[in-house]
Amino acid sequence: MSTTSPVVDTTAAATAAAALVPADVPLQVAPADAAPPADAAAVVAGVVGRTSADVALVLGPQVAAALAEGTDGAALDPAAALRPALQAAAAALGDGVLEPARLSTAGQVVTPESDVVALVGPDGPRAWLVVRVRPGGAPAAAAPAVPTQRGAALRALYDVELTLTAEIGRTRLPLRQVLDLTPGTVLELDRAAGGPADVVVNGRLIARGEVVVVDEDFAIRVTEIVSAPDAV
């Protein structure tokens, strides 16, 4: 059922993930002759970057049993145990940030738009890697050429580092309360958890996004690029 995408290399992603999927033998990458069972457990995470996609690992019975057995009889959390494999697959797709992994099923992650590749052992598929490029997540077409002089000037600045600031909210306080601030004071902002955040460079608004958590660190998922006239 593999439908090789012209945008992403699913085989390369599957090869990177195969070495990190729990198995008693090395797993090989092969075309998926059939879709995995719809009720098979899966772990899925989004990749946000130049190519935004959903990447999932569908567990075959052997992998599911290995995770259930765990170490010293303690079952492993599939989302945590398979995150390294998802990270390897995401890295093979290109630059991007892997969102937190979550549990799902094959029936939910395999769609007509998905690319599916099997990770096989000597007895058949042990797992499947599923990649679905999000709508609008494909790399943009090349922009029209700019004048040579301007292009050369921009290339000279490519390695200049810029400080990006994410503003997640504001609040207003009278001077009396500001002077009374102490460690432990909670300041309520004007935005709810999960609300929008502004991305600012050198005091100029360049993008808007959502606050997400990646490996216990806060990050911003960009949802809108602000054009120059709107950056006020």
C-alpha cells in the first residue's frame, strides 16, 4: 500500500526509524502490500517545519507484546518508547520540530493521503511507518529570481543570528502592585493557555503561532506569517 510521495522520502524515514523499534531481529524496510489492521495500536506525532506532516508507527503484535512485557515485567509507555524512532523518522524528512507523541490506532492514522511502509522481520511485518503530509505542508515552490546584486547581499547575511522573542500575553498593573511584587506572585495574562502567541524580531511582528510543549520545553508552532503591512 506504499504510495511514494513526491514531497517526502518515506523509505528513508522508515529506514531511520527501523533501528529504534523494539524487535529481536533487525527490521528491514519493504513496501506495504496491505494496510495494517485498523484496530492495531499506533503512536503518532506531528512534525512542524518546512515540510509539516503527521508521522506514525503502527505496532504489529510482536512489537506490542515487547512493549507490554517491558523491562523487569513493567510495561513501557508506547508513546515514550517509540518517540526516538519517530524523532529519527522526522529528522529524515528534513528540518522540523516533533510534537508530543500520542496514542492512536491504524484506522485513524492511515488515510488515502498517507504513505505506508512496512518494517519487516523474517515472519512478516512487525510495524508500519505512516507519513501524511499536512495540507499546505509541502515545501513551497521556488520564488521568482531576485536581482543578482540583491541576492548576493542577502546571502552575505544568511548566517547573521537574529533574536526571536515570543510574547504569550500582557497584563496591566498599577505602580503600587508592581512595587509590591514578591517571589511567588502570579501574574494573570490576557491570553488563555494554548492561546495565540506573537513572534517578534527586532521589535517587529513577523509571525503568530500557538504555544506547544516539546520534550518538556515550551515552543511556538507558527500558524501565520505576518506580511509587512500587517506587522504593526
